[in-house]
Amino acid sequence: MSEAFDCAKCNESLYGRKYIQTDSGPYCVPCYDNTFANTCAECQQLIGHDSRELFYEDRHFHEGCFRCCRCQRSLADEPFTCQDSELLCNECYCTAFSSQCSACGETVMPGSRKLEYGGQTWHEHCFLCSGCEQPLGSRSFVPDKGAHYCVPCYENKFAPRCARCSKTLTQGGVTYRDQPWHRECLVCTGCKTPLAGQQFTSRDDDPYCVACFGELFAPKCSSCKRPITGLGGGKYVSFEDRHWHHSCFSCARCSTSLVGQGFVPDGDQVLCQGCSQAGP
């Protein structure tokens, strides 16, 4: 009589049947699966001994059940991500959770180089200057009404231009005749002395320092022969084709100031009425 060879669980004979040997004894296939097989986290069915089993974070899956919860693509040999206990292929994860490039509209893949500004995201190669269309990368830029400019393009497009040299003013500058000038461009037309912060005047829209304007254009005082510019509140007196500084308009004999007084011309001189009546 042959020795008994039975399943350790159901006690049915294993002669002529497929069985699986364990440390606790032999098991027929149904009993082995019911006793030792894991339950698939997806379909909730047992994962039989002859099935390929995949394991992830304390969960077990049939190979065919280990797939993206959105596109159903098998993840058995694909990179994947787990989001809120759901398995996602990289493509579906990026579509659902990654940022979209504000320029091209494509997904900014995790790990790729990107730039973020004002709540928006760009691929590094898509973040371009709105002027020269070159990548801004880590360079300084200036935002303007939804556009982004590198500093040279912004200055070229928006910065005021000097009325003298037509180049952009990036800092400082002065205003003359409601136009911007570089400080170094606002110079006297005559002697080229810088005029920024200095008193000056103009002729035919050309600026002149007080000294050059007086020498070139101002009438000369009939007494001291120096220019009469009228600048700085300086007052003067004119009579016929002659002119005097207020301080110079005095009687040629007694030196009494004639400003606001009656006077008598005497050749190239002027006299007060008293000296005129006194005779030569």
C-alpha cells in the first residue's frame, strides 16, 4: 500500500495532480492560491501562482492591472507617478498636474529647465525677449503690459532719447525746452561748457552760457562797455540806440543815478537836469 500524499489543506490526494511544495507541506494549486496568493489592489481578484505579480507601496497587482488610471496604458515596464493613490504614466501626470508653458502651450515636464514669473511658467527656451526674440535665460528683463524685454531692447523701445545725440537716456539727464538731454550733451554752443545746473539762455534754440551769449549777442553798456544780458533779474535802460546797466545809468558829471529821473543827452553822455542847466 502506497504512502499518503495529500494536500496540506484539503487533504485530497495529490497523486497525478499539480501541486506546490511549501515549508508547511504540499498544496494543491487551488488551496495554495487561496492560502498564499495576494489580492490584486485593482480588480480585487487573487493573483494566482502562475501570474506575474507587481508590487508597489504595500499593494499588489496583476501585471495586466498595473496600468495608468487615465489612459489605461500598462505601467509594467514604464516610468510612472502615484498621485493620491492613483497610478499615472508620466504623460498623463504632466498633462494633469504639470504647468503649461505660457508661450507654446506645451507641458513643462518635471525636471526640465523652466522659468516662472508672475504666476506663469515658461520652458527656458520659450521665455524670449519681445524685442529681439532672444532667450532671456537668467538675464535681467523688464515686464511691460504682458511683454518681457531685455534691458537693451526696453531702453531702445521706451527710454527717452537725448535731443542732441538721439541716444537713449538710461539714468539722470536734464530737460531743456521740454526735451530730455544727457547732462554731458547740454553744453554751451560757444565755449562747450556744461550747462546742467548753471544759468544759461538761448538763441535760435541753441543754448549759450551767460558769458558767451553776452559777448556774441547782447548789447553793450554805453558806460562800462560790458554786455547787458538782462539775466538774473538784471535791469537796464535804453534810449534811442544806446543802453545802460541800471547801475551805470548816471550823470556823467555828478554821478547821480538817473534811473527814474529826468535826464538830458549831451553828445555821447547823459546829464542830470541840474548839471545840464549849470552849463559846461
